Amino acid sequence: MHRPALFAAVLGLGRAGSNVGDHFVQSDYCARVKGATDAKPVHFAASPDDEPTVHGTADGIKACAWHCLTYTATQALAVGAGARVLGIRLHPGAAAAALALSFVTHYAADRRVPDGLLETLATKTGKGNFWRLADHGINGAYCLDSAWHHAWETAAALIATTKATSR
């Protein structure tokens, strides 16, 4: 199998794992609390009948770290299982580096501090209005967040396949 095919397979597997990790595996608690700070606390109630609890910086850091851990583990499972089925051998060091890149860049975006990395990037690149768009069935912040993650997942797939071989 040629390297471009290995890259495409690993990218597809990683993208699938990422989507599952972000949308099915991530808990509602993590999704809501991961950006909390003491200056901008998050009020969270597990159900409409529960009294909301207040969460600050320490809770936000823990929620974001837990989300990124489960997100990256889901990617690892998807890529590892898929690579095995496809007969792709990933070098352990390259795979670990790719997963570390995925974890760190996902954490940097999802923690949303200081001052929201992605919001700041959107504003500085002329996409601030799109970032704030939440109308007509479009959520600009979600779209730009996804674009950020997809770009880094592509870089991670390149890293993971630097020493990959097929059986």
C-alpha cells in the first residue's frame, strides 16, 4: 500500500474516532463545564429538576482534560482497530506523537481560555462575525471549531503515517 493510501485510511479512521469522541463519548457535563473559569463560571444542572451547581477554573480544567482524554482514546481505538483490519502497521512512536498532538490542540481549543483561542483567531483573521453567527441553521463557532480540529487531525495523520507500512 502506498503512503498516500495509508494516510487517507488513517485520516478517515481518526476523523471517525474524533467525531464519535466529540459527540457521543463526551458527557454533557464536560461539554458544558470545560470552558468554565472563576471569572466566567458555568452553572450546570444534570437535569431540569436538579439545582444548578457552579463550576469555575479548577472544574473547567478537569472537565476539559477528561473530555480530551476520552476523545483521544476514542481516536486511538478507531485508528488502532481500523489499521489492524486494513493491515496497516503504525510505528508506536509516530502514533503516540499523533495522538499527543490531537490531545494538546483539542484541549487548547476546547478550554476556551485565555480569551478563547479560536474566538481570538477568528477575530484576527476577519472571521469574527462568522464566529458569532448562530442563525439560519448555522453556528459559526461550531464550524470554525470543527475546521480547527480537522486541520490538526490531518497533521496528526501525517505524523502517524511517517513510518507506517502495510502487511
